[in-house]
Amino acid sequence: WPPYSGQNLPQQGVTIAAAQTIFKDMGYELVVDFYPWSRAVQLGLDPKSKYLGYLPEYYSEDLDKVCHFSESVGSGPLGFAQLKSNPVKWESLDDIAQLSRVGIVQDYVNSHEFDKRIKSGNIKGDISTSDLINLKKLAAQRIPLIVIDKYVLEYLLANTPELKEFKELIEFNEKVLEDKYLYLCFKNTPKAQEMKTVFDKGAHRVDMKSFFKESLH
């Protein structure tokens, strides 16, 4: 999920770098494996898997029942991407509900109210398995808006060859859906809970806000 996480990114992405810095400060080495999003969530929460959890994740009340959230390791503005030729003016999610469909990624947490409306069918979601696929759908004018993190959008437009021809056509809608904090999701096992305590203690020693902003730019 670049620029936050990615096997081929510098330091494996800014969130991974932040988490590794915190664990290192506490005397541990964080080792990360990479999977497609839905698989990462599944393995990260599986009590029988070798993993302590997964990252990065947004907070949600539903996830809070199965995931123990760490201290925050940064934040990003969540909103919508649109075509510059077809901007969407919206004041509330009632306006978004008037659209034919909105591109979302399978198993992503968005804002509480938005996800609630998607679940009820009030907002019609068009589900993909990645932000990249959603951007291609947007560029092809198959959907008027997609939900995406602003920094993810900027990274993908600047660094994805498949999107090169669409780079100047797509923009971030100026109205932000929500500023989202990023966390590690530790699963409910004794070892994972022990490591969450270690991580949270370390997180208080590091100026995460400065670290994250410097890493992003």
C-alpha cells in the first residue's frame, strides 16, 4: 500500500520504517512479509498463523473486536479521486449517495459513516481488489469517484507506468472524507499482546509526527 508499505519501497514504506524504528529502539527487529490486502488481514488475524498481526490499518469499531490497535504510527487524508474533467461537488454523504457508483477496495476500512452507507446500499460501492484497479476504472470513466488516501494517490500517479497517460487527468477531490490515523493491528494472542505493550512503550519515545512527515516527503 505505497507509500505506507511495499516490498520494493525504500525501507519497505514509511509505516514499516516507523514501526521498525520503534521496535529497534526497544531492542527488537521487526520482520515483515507482504501479501495482497485481504490475505494480509486474514493471516494477520489468524490465531494459528506465525504473525503477530498486520499493518498499516485504519481504526474501526468492527475491527476493534478482533484487533488490538497500537499507538498511532502516522496519518493520511482519506478522500476521493476524480477526473479533472468531471469534478464532483459534495457537502455531505447524501450527495455522494446520488452518484451511480463509488469505487472502493475490498476489505479496506474507510470512514465509519461511509462504510455504514455502503453496507446498507445507501451508497453504491463498486468493489476492486486494489487502488490501482480503481484508478484505471476512474480513468476509463467507468465510475465518477473512488475512495483513496491522498498520499497513496500521489504516489501511484507519480510512480506507476500503467497510469502515466492518466497522470494529468486525475486529481484528489479538495473535500477530505476524514483524516485517518494509521496503526499496527495486533491479534489476540498472549505473544502479540506482549509485543503490543513493547511497541506502545517505544512509540512514546519517538517523535512519530516528525518522522512520518519527513519520510513522506
